[in-house]
Amino acid sequence: RLRSMAADRRTREAAVSMPPACPQAIAAELLEAGFARTLKPFQLTNLCRVATLPHGADFSVPGAGKTTVALANFALQRSRGHVQRMLVVAPLAAFAAWKEDAEACFADSPRVAVHLGGNRPLASTADILLSNYHRLASDYDRLRLWVSRSPTQVVLDEAYRVKRGR
């Protein structure tokens, strides 16, 4: 773990010390990756920085398009071979937005599934799996196993909710 954390720190420091990628280059790469939505200039700037980091956060104001930027980052990372799927942990009220944006952002809509909890099977073929914080806490081991089976981007929507404890 210590080696992994040290490597992560070196990657982060290197990413922060270098200028972010050119927005035009990222926009072209997004098109090649099948991302259909056109990002606004400030979204492209955010994506250029986040895409270079091993872990990132976007604390933009409501309505700034954080979901779209997260989906754009997923498209980039997937086309680069860094991830194969995404786990989104979000409030139940945000599920509809994630589904609608996923459909609108990609030329070929990704397979989006909802983690229903309990003993129901997890969607092994999903490109994007939606779960909420309560289900994550109560079904942590199965979700951890799902994430560990293939390279997975994890998004915490409204991440302040993790401060509530277990």
C-alpha cells in the first residue's frame, strides 16, 4: 500500500507541475472516443486538468455540468485503456440525470444499470453502475469485488455524504 500511495503521489505531483493538455486536442480525442456532447470552454479546461490526475475532484457550482465532465473523463480514460467501466455513487434523486446524460453524451449509449442491493446480482455487463450511499455501505464487499474485477472509474456524486460515517 505504501508503494502504491507513493507512486500515486509522484503521478499527482508530475501532473500538477506540467501544463494541462490543449483543450482542442482533448475535444478531438473525445470525438474519437464517441463522446457526442460538445463541452463548454470551462468544462474542457476542467477536463484537461482532471484527466491528467490519478484522482480528481470537481466542486463546481450546481448546474455547471459536473456530470457531463465526469462522463467525458470516463470516455477519455476508457478510450485510453485505463478503465473499462464506471461506478457512480450518488443520491437516488441523481440517478435519472446520470442515465439521461449518459445517453445524451455518447454516440453509442453505454449500458447503465442500477445496483438494487440485497442479494440481487450486480450487472456484470454494465458500462456504468449506479448505486447510492446507503446501498454502498450495506453491500460494500460485493461492490468492492465488482470494482476489483476490471479497471473501474469511481465517481462520488455529492461526495460530502461520505462524511456521515459508515
